[in-house]
Amino acid sequence: MSDVDYKFEDGVSIISINRPEKKNSINIEVMNGIQLSLENALKDRAKVLIFKGNGGFFSAGADINQFFDMDENKAFEFSLWGNNLMDRIERYPGVTLSAINGGALGGGLELALSTDIRISTKNAKIGLPEVTLGIFPGWGGIKRITRILGNGIGKYLLITGKYITGEEAYNLGLINFLDEDPENYAMTIAQNLKNHSSEAIETIKLLLLQDVYSEQLEAAYFGKIVTSPIAKEYLQKFKKK
């Protein structure tokens, strides 16, 4: 049985962490599995990716058992690898969603923060509790939670390690949608989005990831996209309505 399951159907890829007995904690095998799944999604030209956890829990974060055998160099490499993996998810040229049941904690929340859209149940446990373990989020969670929530609330959650519910996270803007069946809700969104232009979506994501937003870069991309054969096809379809 694989630690990560990959399924592709009708333009949508589903990536499922499959360690329910460990609350889908993330070890090196899971990271390898996610990386392979991303490569498969690119080969399949999946327009939408859905991340979920099997067994009713999204992910409890990094498996801390692996930390005890790490020296400083191994810990550095582990953090860098995790950062690179989350960056790959964030930069995937399509829409990425997280369907959060049970909880998204530590590295599990860092994974969810790397996706474009997050759906959660009301009572799911959400948080970055690393500081209570004497460490801090090492997979890009610091930059992403403060980018989404701002320094004030983001920093508060980071330095307290406080857990919040899915409903509280929704009220803060950390979660996009609440639903008691987040996987089904994510699939509904996926079905609506899979017909959108991948090129336009990829460009929006690239522009939003710039450290300083550039109107010149936006204009350059706009010129390229609006004159592309794909855009003309979409525009012709709209004109015929």
C-alpha cells in the first residue's frame, strides 16, 4: 500500500495522503509520493489538483520521529526539500485545492497553505503548533500564513502555536469555504474550474507571486495571452452566446 495515492480522471487529479494510522503525518516517503504525484499530474495535464487525507484527517504535519536522527545538515536538507515541494504545489500551472477533514496541523497546514483554495469542516483543528515543540514551521508556512492573514494575526498564530477551528479559520480568511463534506465540495469546484484556461490561471498565479507587483509584467503577459490561439477560442465561444 502506497503512502500517497494518485488518481486522475476527466481533467482532475486527486492526491491522497494514505497514513491514517499516523493521522497522515508527513515523512520522507510521503514527500516522495507527493512529488511523484505532481509529476504525474503534469504528465496528465491535470487542470485541477485536490489534496486530501485518507481516514478522516487531512494531515497532522511532519512525522516528528524522523527528527531525532537528524543532524544539522540533514535538518537543513529536510527543510529545503519541504520548501521546494510546497513551492512546486504553489506554482502548479492549474488550480490546487485542499479538502480538510479532521485537522491540518504543522506541516499539514503548510501543505494546505500552498494550495489555491482551502475547504474545511467547521470543527477541523487548524494550526501551526511547532513553537510548542521547540521548533518553528520549516516548509514556508511563516511566509504564507502572514501573506494570507497579514503580520498581526499570522504572527500571533505562529508565536502562540494556537489551534483554531475550521470555522474560526474561515472567519479569519484562512479557509475559503466551510462544508461538512469538503472532498465533495472540492470536487464540485473542480468540475466548474476544469474548463477554464490553464494559461490564464497560471499567469494570474505567477503575477500574484511577484515580490513587487509589476504593471509592465502584467501588460506583457496580457499581450501574450490575449493574442494566443487558446484565448481566441474562448473569446469566440463567448461571442457566439
